[in-house]
Amino acid sequence: MKTEREKRATRVTLYGAAINIILVIFKLIAGVLGQSAAMIADGIHSLSDLLTDAVVIIFMKLSSRPQDEDHDYGHGKYETLATAIIGMALFVVGLGICYGGVVKIWAALQGGQLGQPGWIALVAALLSIALKEWCFQFTMRTGRAIQSETVMANAWHHRSDALSSVGTAIGIGGAIALGPSWAVLDPIAAVIVSVLIVITAWKLMANALGELLEKSLPEAMEKDIEHSVTEDPRLSDIHHLRTRRIGSHIAIEMHVRLPGSLTLAEAHQIVSSAEKRLRERFGQGTFISIHMEPVKEKSLTPKTQTHPLTPLQGRGE
């Protein structure tokens, strides 16, 4: 049975996929009829969106599976893997658009005549900007609401498509307004946008790779974890803190010290309360392991008692 989180992720992804299908068909037709290489490349970019939509749906289903004998920490890493795949797809598409644009620019510099794009290509670019920015907005809202890195990565894929169409519209519009001698604006715009796509892809891949390689949570989050635990003054000296992200959840391991005079039941209650605070702060799916240790004996001895005896005291007077 699907969780509410999975249902929302699937629903918003299907909405985006439906829009992508319409745009792919229209962009490719407009690119061919309008003789615009940039629009054809833009259409291929939208086609990559369709593929990543499929990746999101498949991997969200896998990541929502509960813990089992082979996966004590659940299947959250599938979601991280999906983010990496989306990033790689964006990276390849960006490089492809860049290469195609550079080839055309070089041909124009060598005296080659580039075809002037038609109005239908410009209409397709403007329509793509509006629809893909809309897709970005509602997909990002859902991704933040359900705390899904994969859905948010897919939202950025929509935004990258919108940016690609902005560059395409500028290039096509400039070529149409200024005449055939300025047709080179079409591939120039494509190259500029491809750089933005590659940068976005690199950030997505870097974040996903960090999670797959068990990168620790940011220092600010770890400080927040320590603060949440030590709200109870009986918990002190947090050490051996280890953190990592597992899909949309995080895992926390630490050692803490408690007064040795506490009973086992009292110590357990204090630590359980700390775990409750952490889950309220970072989500109910947070994995927490806290190892208890008694406060070191030397820390219980007041400093005033360690002073040496004065000569008067030493004589018993």
C-alpha cells in the first residue's frame, strides 16, 4: 500500500510528465518546421525530463518500502540514487547542447550560413518557459512539503528546462528580429544555457554522491542536534557523534555522559526523552543510537577540595 508521501510524489511527477509529453511533441515539430537547432535541442532536453520523471516514480516506490531483514535502515538510499541519476542525465544533456552550439558557432565563424529560425520556434520557446516554470513551482512546493530530495531535484530539472527555453527564445527572437546575418545568436544562446544546466547537474550529483559516501550532516545541523540533546542538563559531554543522511531521513549516533548515581530506569527515561526531542526536530523516521556513560569521577570533585593544605592546617591548629 502506498504511503501518503509516495502518493504525493507520484502525483506531482505525473503532472509534470503530462506537460513534458505535450512540450516534447510541440518543440520537436516547431524545431523542424522553424529550422531551429536550438529548439530541437530544447525538445531533446524536455525528452530527458520525461525519462527522469520515470526514474522518480520508480525509485520513490522502492525507497518507500519498509525495513526488512536485508535493509535494517530501510531503502532510503534508492531515493539518493535517483537524485544522482537525474543529475547525470542533466549533465549529459547540458554537454550535448553545448557541443551542438559550439559546432554551429564555429561553422558561422568559418563563413558558413546558418538558417534563420521561424516564428513557430519562438512561440514554442515562450510556451515552454511558462509551462516549465509552473512545473518547477508546484513540484518544488511538494518536494519541500514531503522533504524529498528526489522530487526537489526533479523540480530543478523543470527549472533548467525553463532556463534553456529562455536562452532559446532570446536566440530565436534575436535572429528573427535582426535578420539572417544574426542567426548565430541561436547557437550562442544554447551554449550559455547549457552552462547553467551543467552547473545545476553538478550540484545535484555532488549532493547525492556525498550521501552515498556517508558524508556527515552540515556542521550547523550537528550543533542543532547537540543543543537538542543537552536541553536536559543531566546529559553532557557529547562525543563520538556520527551523522549521515538516508534518503529523506537522517541517522544519528553518539555517546553521552550521565550522573553515575542515576538508576538504570532513570537514565533510560532521560535518554528516551532526548530521542523524542530529536525526532520532533528532525522527523519521526530519524534513526537514533545513544550510548550512555557515567560522568567521569574527577569531574564530580569540587576544585576547592583539591587545594593543598595551608601550613596552619598541616599542624592541626
